[in-house]
Amino acid sequence: MAVAKALSVREEVVKERLGLTSNYAVAYAVKAVDVDVIAAYPITPQTTIIEKLAEFVANGEIDAEYIPVESEHSALSAVVGAAAAGARVFTATSAQGLEFMHEVLYITSGLRLPVVMAVPGRALSAPISIHGDYQDIMSARDAGWIMLIASSAQEVYDSIIMAYRIAEDGRVLLPVMVAYDGFLMSHTTEPVEIYHEEYVRKFTPRNLNRYRLDPRSPITIGVITSPDWYYEIKYQAIKALKDSKGIIKEVHEEFNKSFGTNYDIIEKYMLDDADYVLITYGGASSGNAKEAAKRARERGLRAGVLRIRLFRPFPTDEVVNAIKDAKAIAVIDRALSPGNTYEGPVFNDVVSALYSRGVDKPVISVVHGISQRTMLVDDFYNLYKMLDEYAKTGEYPRKTIFMGLRGGEE
Amino acid sequence: MKQLTWKDLPIGGVVTEPGNARKNLTGTWRTERPVIDQDACIRCRICWMYCPEPAILELKKPYVTKTGKKYDLTYEIDYDHCKGCGICAHECPVKAIKMVPEVAG
Amino acid sequence: MSASTIEITFFGRGGQGAVTAAQIIAQAAIRRGLFASSFPEYGAERRGAPVRAYVRLSREPVLAREPIERPDISVVFDTRLLSVFNIPQITKSYIVINALSIDDVRQSIGKFSGKVVYVNAYEISTKHLGKPIVNTTMLGALLKVLDLIDLDTVKELVLETFGKRLGKSNVDALEEAYKAAEVVVL
Amino acid sequence: MKVYFRTIKDLPVDEYFGPGQLTCAGCGPSIAVRWLLKAAAPDVIVVNATGCIEVTTTSYPYTAWSVPYLHVAFENSAAAASGVEAALKVLRRKGILDTKAKVMVIAGDGGTFDIGLQSLSGMLERGHGVLYVLYDNEAYMNTGIQRSGGTPHFAWTTTSPVGSKLRGKVQRKKDIMSIVIGHHIPYAATANIAYPIDLANKVKTALDYLDEGPAFIHVLAPCPPGWRYPEDMTVEIARLATETGYFPLYEWDHGRIRFNPPSNAHFDKSKRKPIIEYLKRQGRFAHLTEEDIKEIEKEIDEYWDYLARLAKAFG
């Protein structure tokens, strides 16, 4: 019954099924939510988003001001200004561009402005690499943004729509970043069902009832604080980010109801009875891990995948509950946290989540797909085999495994 | 004010009351105070124009000088905020403003 | 071909339109209600440098996001690419190839256990487009063995991709190749 | 320049800035901002760059501003203002907000000549209807007097100290007006806190042009601790800067250049007061030798030659 109902919702809301890259899916979502101000600067692999948006604006398909800024720093600064004036805004970037925005990332969340940004992830210089991974995304993880990591073009489209609803919620008022794989998603054409705009707009009503620049009631935004005040104002934003999890769940539920989808802040794949779990994020890691789980199950291993979709705030209880019955777990990071005990950034999050809830499980840290180093389904299948062997011997590696590294790690 | 917690403050460090900096009594910074000689003052508005604070008040307060000249306006110092820079005294074309040492207490 | 997922790799050179051809096939599949994913090998674009573009077609959602190492079908824009990518060794079922003659095909492919779809795309594309841009012509040859997608949908997409005038010449090339292509066993 | 205020008696009474801001006693930039707002308020949104004015006027939980105010960072006030302007435009167009507010940037010399030059150039090139006001106190005063691209030749600062080998700032002041004018915007002008009527008229004129594109006003605003002079001298020193020809008052209005009093008489060098009158009152120039002063005088003459050529070509 539930399925039949979902299907009929789908039939009603879906306007057409298109072949889109994740980047184009972003542009279509931004169009659907009736954005007011777009400011962006070209950078690979983000550029095709803003090319598509520029095309929409040029053809009058979006009534928005498109600011072709002279840098990423100005891109985020301009949307901060526009959001402070009450507009619904969008920007996008990758890699060096996100680094160049870094200063303003913190300001955006500190000023509690509902900015939405898309980031197809990419390796950071030096050496320069235009290829995809998540090092740029991870460098932004402490900036106080809500961070969603999508795994398909459809999910990217849906996430951008949800992002506006979340960001502008009066209980949240925080910027939202929608991240996904550079190239492996940003430039991969997949089917995307786009919605009739009336449904999207109904789902994302404007909220002008927030602090904004208005001569009728002049307020000051962007103050300087002494040690007497900074801590309290910062804590408000930290608390808002933590509390946003419940509201994000609420928005997911309502989105699922309105659009006949099935999103949650984490995705569980063959997880219920899994002994061995790969924890992943993004499209390539999770897609290949799912294929590998199927392969492993065919060969008698109870394999499952846990995909982290909401990365900040980190879904601590959800993650712990999802893996608490597993025998062994591997966290696959497409990013690096050099100099840490383990170099996988999300590994550290997972371990800290388990520890905080008193769950002691063998977890191994795996780094893979750096600068889009080829990841094969077989690599992920081999990880299940490795977990099985570790579980049998009781011996676990006490350092990060750098998969696919010529020469191997030491 | 300092006892307010994070629960009491508007989000984002926004200040919602325009111009509430007037609660900063910068007059305490002064070592010398300007004193206007209302009889010598020619109401030229120059001190008012150049005051950085602004701490020179242009009041619709009639005044008759000792020599019988009538004015509609009176210029007075807002001693709560005047920092005592002395620009007014320096720029006054008729030297109607004197800088006088602040006395303790 | 009618396995659950069909994997196709286009082998071309920068500027020959291999990426566009892969896109058109994926778009056509999506338009027919199938699942598909298509992505090129990425790097700085260089004219003439060998490039690969991948397409997966399926009746189920496509999960895998790995490069196609063993394509069911290889679409090869010129014979010199065969050895660059070891194509006869890695291809499972079909090599769709642009060559000057059947002898040229035999000579350049050597040993291959599957079937070859041969077309002289140089000649056909030059005839219709005035220059040897072979991507749409190769699509015609590919369709000879790819029955998941119909000719009309591909033609529709070619017209949309290239616009009316250029689209028409490309459709002509595609149709001629579809007729002229020969399936041979070496 | 359109004349909105003919005499001092015409100047508006309402205050939108201060009191209670934590600027130094005798602050030149404070005088500038007070008159900017008197001319522009109430329908104006201010975007402020990091700097003296920002830190002294928004010390939480207090604000010295009675107009909507936004501070984002140091180098991006022009970019943030671009966003505000674009937002007002589109929200007006869509009928979401009914507002006729104009956007004004207020930034110091560091935020304009140096770290903010890129975003300023971007904003001017894109043609946003924003008035950008530079209050120039000729160094990074907020951080304790460090040299900027706006610091004049030979001036002492803590990063252009007077030593046994180097004597103050080695380089000359950047010609920001020429850079701005190079963007071919409708209106650019210089102004000086010693001439508030002129300043207020220029602000009004600039705001009127914003439908066509950006406007820029370069306001000289002396700083008592940074320039090392007694705080009651702020206006006098500012006035001397113009009277000696060091800081001429002029406007670039739709491709025409026009000099304002008293600078319009200063092509004739004899009408300019000797530069020493300006220099000798400031501790930052206390180390100057006669040779140095000659050098500065030569530079000012060269600058006037340049202005004369501009006036000839575009007058």
C-alpha cells in the first residue's frame, strides 16, 4: 500500500525524466526554488553548474540576479550580502575556490545566513589536481555549516531543494552545503526526475521573517565582540547546528511525503543482519561499496553499507545504532587528515561517535580514491574479505590503510 | 547586561536597537572640557559641523545676549559623549569656546 | 545484447566527439525509461589525445561508479586506438570499429573472440558533414547491435544536440552507417 | 555636482551616526561618516569594511549606526555590497520587497587601496549601483599605524619606520582615483572632512547616479595618533592638505573632470600654500630633511601637471 501511494505521489509531482549530470541537477533545483541572487566564479569541476544557471538566466527561465564575480571570495561575500538583505541565494565552488572562500564560510554561519552552496569535491593543491575527492569538503567541516553529501544526481537535485527549506527554517538559519563527487558525479549523466515547479515552491516558501537589512528597522549585522560576548554568540550557532539534526529529519520526512522519496540522514544498504560494514560517503564510494556488498553476499559474507548523507551535524546515534551489531567495520575516506592518529577524517568521527556511546567495535580506517585514483568494486569487495579475516584472527591494523598507493603505506 | 546568557541574545550577534552606542558614555574620556560662551557665540554652526561625535547639540532654545542680540538657537555640549578633542574650540571663528581642565570628582 | 547491464566504452581522440556520442546513448536510454550512466575520463582537454567515455545501460538503477575495465561493446573511432588500449583483449562481445576496409579491420584487430561491427565512418562522415567527424556515424554502427535503444530516439537526440541543420547531416550519416555497417566474425 | 546644500545653514539636522562610538578623540573618519550618513540617510544600507570605523562603531552589544549596517570582512565590502544591491534589485522586481534603499560602502585605505582592491574593481566593472566611499587616513590605524598603499611618500609608520638607512615610506601613494576612473564609472570624486558641504553635495550627487552604475568618493580623513598631531588639529590639517595642493578636490562626472574650490585655483602654484605648512604639523613627517621636502614638493608639482593634462583633455 505504501509503495502504491508513493508511486501515485511520484506520478503527480514528476514533470519529466531527464538525463542530467549532478551539476546540471543542481542548476535545475536552483531554478525550481525561485532563487533571487546567484554569485559564482568558474572552477573545475563546478563550472558547468554556473554555466547552466547563466543559460537559464540568459533565457529568462530564472528571474534572478546573476553576479559574475571576480573570485570565489567575492562569490560567497556577495551571497552573504544578498542573504543579509533578505534574498534567497545560491553559490557553488570546488577545491581551491572553497579554500579561497574559507574565511567567509565561518562568517556565513556566524551571521546565521541561510546560504545554499553546491560543492562537487576535488583534491587540493599542491600538486595541482583537478580530479575529484573530498579533501576540500573536509577542510570546511568545522566552519559551522550544515553539510549534506549526496550520492546520485537525483539525490543532488532533491538535496538542493531540501537545503533551502532547512537553511531558511527559523529554528535553523544556517548555511547548507550540498557536496558530491567531483567528476564521478558532477560530470556523470544519470536519470533525474525533475518536479513541477509549483510543488517545489510549495515546499520551499520564503521566510522573510528573519533579521535582514531594512531601513524601516535598521539593525547592525557583523559586530565586533569582546571576550565577554563572543563565546555566547558562537555557542548559539553551535547549538543551532546540533539541534538542526531534528529539523533536518523533519524536512526529510516531509520531503518524502511530498515527493514520494525515501531519504534519511543516513542510508542503510543490506545492513540489518550485516557482520561487515563499509561506512562511506558520496557517490563513487557508496555505489561501488553497494555493488561489492552484493558480490560479497553472493559469496556468503554478510556485507552491508552505511552511507553518511548528513555529515554535519554528524548523526552520532544513527551511525552507532546502525553498526552496533556488526562484527567489523571499515570507514572509507576520500580525504586526508594528515598528522592525526588515523588519517581518515570521517573515521575519526565514527570512532568518536562509538566511544561516546560506549560501543567498542573493531573499526579500520581506509583511505581510497584520492585525486580520483581509480576505485574498483573489487577493491571494496576485498575490504569485506579483509574484515572477515581480521574478525577471524582478532588482529586489526592500528593505522590507516592507503588503498591503491603504489609502494603501500608504512 | 553582562549577565545575559546565550539564551537571551539575538542570533548572529545582531544589534537590533539603532544607535544604542549612545549608552557608551565617552564623556568620561575627557581631560579638558569645551565650554561655550553663549554671549560670544555667533551661532555660525561651525563647531556643530565639525564635531566628530556628534556632541554639540543644536537646540531650539532662544537666547538673548548681554548686548541684547536675540538668537533662536543655542549650542550646548553633550558632556555625556564629548571626548574633549577640542576641534570645536580650535575651529571656532570667534573663540567663543574655551577648553577647561576637568576637575576630579 | 540484452544482459542486465550493458557496458560500453567509446574510444576516441580529443575533439572527435566520443564524449558526446556516449552522452547521446545514455540520454537515449534514459528517454526510453531505462537507467543509464555516462561519464568521460577526465583531464585537461587536449585535441588528438586518446580519450575514453563510458556508458552503462540497465533496466535497474546503476550503482557502480568505476571505470569500465571490460566493456561489452567497444566503439573505436580509429584503428590505431586498438593497441593503445588493448581493445581486442579487454572487449567481451563487440568491437564497433571505423576502418577503411574489411582487410584493414582484420589486419589491425588480429585475434578477437567476439564479433566486429565494421563501418567506413571516414567516408560516410566526410560525405555528409564535409569532414571526418565520426562520432554520430559510429552511433549508427553501434545501433546495429544495441537493441536496448531504438534508432528514432537516437536520431531525436542527435537533432537536439547539434541543432536543426547540422543535426540533419549527422542524422543522415548515422542512418547511412546503420545500413552500411557489417557484423563480421574474424 | 548638483548643489543640494548651498551654505552651512542648509545642512541637515538629523543624526544617523553616533554618539558613543569608540573612535579616538578628534577622529577624522568619524567626521566623514557623520556627514556621509547625514547626506544619505535614512534610505541607505551601509556595508562597512573591517577597519577603524568598523571596530569602534559596532562594539557589541552597541551600535553607533541608525541605518541598516553590514560588516562581513576586510577585503570584500564591495563584493558584499554587490550582493546587497543585487538582492534589493531583484526583490523589488519580483514585488517581494518594497524598498528604495541605496547601498553605500564605507571602507578605509587598507580595505580599498590594498586588500579590497580586487573586489572593488570587480564591483566597478560589473556596474553595480553602489556608492563606494573610501575614508583615507593613510595607514592601517586600527592595528596600530602600519603603512598601506595609501600612505604617502616619506611618512613614518610602524612598518615604514625612520631608520639609519630608510626614512619612512619608500614608495609614493597609490593614485586610487585614476584606478577607479579607469573603470569608466559615472561618477568619482575626492572630498575632505574640512569641507563638509562639498562632501554632502558629492554624496547626494553620487547617490543620484546609482541607477546608471557605481560611484566612488575618496575622502581624506586625518588621524591624530597615526599622523601624530594634537587632536584639536584634525580639521585644520585636513584643510591644509587641500590648501597646499596635497589633496585636491575634484570630480570625475561622466567623462568630464571638474575641480572644486579651493582646488580649482591651484593649477597656479602661487595660489597653493607651501607644503611645509601641511608637513610641519604632523609628527609622521618630523624626520623630513629639506631635501625630502623638496622631493615631496616636486611630486606634488608633477601630480598637478598630470591633473592639468587631465583637465585639458577632459575638462
